[in-house]
Amino acid sequence: MEKNTFERIYEAVRLIPFGKVATYGQIAALAGNPRLSRVVGYALHVNPDPESIPCYRVVNRLGEVSRAFAFGGENRQIALLEAEGVSFVKGRVDMEKHLWRPEVE
DNA sequence: CTGGTGACCGCTT
DNA sequence: AAAGCGGCCACCA
């Protein structure tokens, strides 16, 4: 039973621990190819299971939230992350502190 | 069936 | 230093 790229992406996003954030490239790499980053964005866009898939824990490589995410306001995602104890700098996630590192896991 | 697009990333000019 | 293009997958017209 081979899983489709989308399923792998969702699985990777689901692996993001509490209070941590991952980049699209990171998820894409876990999905199988770092170039899937684009697909990752689309996968989260359809987000079939927002309850199990914390798309708000996914940010771009700059630690900045996507504009298209503006689901009622960019601050929405930032607020959710802050609620988990994630620090923000100039509206950007403190990657050095909260960037999820599967290597360290 | 073909073409174009999208929550991106990295290399090349 | 900045800008442009390609690559991958899925969905819509």
C-alpha cells in the first residue's frame, strides 16, 4: 500500500510537536522531496483534517506566515502559535528556538 | 485530454 | 545584491 504524496505530507505535518513550527521545505523533505514544498502549500490549502493537521504550525523558510493563510487575519495563526508558547520577532517565528528539528527528535 | 495555477524552495544569471 | 525560472503534485476550466 503506497501512500500518495499528499498523505505523506499530512503525516509529516501531523508529526509536528506542540509548541514547534516546521517549514514547507522540511515537510516536503519528510514527504520525500524538498521540492514538494509547493505541493505542501496546496495540501494544507485543501486541509481535509484541520483538527489533526495543524497547518498553522507550518510556516515558510523565513518563519513568516503566508499571506494566503490570512484566514480572518494573519494574526490568527500567530495568535495560535503564541498560545503554544512560540516566540515571535517582528511578526516572524523565532526559528532558532521553535523550529522543529526531526534530527533532534 | 491540455493548459494554467498555487500556503514554496533553491539554483542560476 | 536582486530577479527569474524550474520542479513537484493536485485540482479547475
